[in-house]
Amino acid sequence: MTYYHQYLAKFRENYMMYIPLTIILQSCLGSVAAMYILQNNDRPFFLVQLFLCVCVCMFYNAAILAQLKTKIVFNLLLISLFLNTVLIVINYL
């Protein structure tokens, strides 16, 4: 069993507990990414980066509010965390 399937099983098992924790986690990470993007607004395509950051965070929150399947919510969480981390690294350096 891969790490993905293990974490997905844990996420499904404790879904109600992970909802508030992951909303706070991805929202904080997204706001840090947005802060670094806005500090480096002299770089080209900073508005595209900001658009991606905001959209990914909103998609995750909307998936929870729409009560989509847990696998879709989990995948959106991973995408949100990965993309926001990449944006932080790009704009921090």
C-alpha cells in the first residue's frame, strides 16, 4: 500500500476531525503564499501566481462546503498544499 492510499484511508476515517484542521492549514499556507507573491510584484506574471493561489484555496474550501467525495477533497488538499508551497519557494528566493 502506498503512502497516498494510507493517508487517504486515515483521511476518510477521521474526515470530520480533519476538515477544520486542513482548512486552517491550507488557508494559512495560502495567505503566506499570497503575501510573498504580493511582495514580489515586480516579477512577471505575479497576477497569474496570485490567481492560482487564490483559486486553489477556494476550490478546496468549496469542495468541503459542497460535501464532495472524500477522495476529491483529499486530492484538492494535496494540490493546494503543493502549489502554495511551490509558490512560496519561488517568491521567497
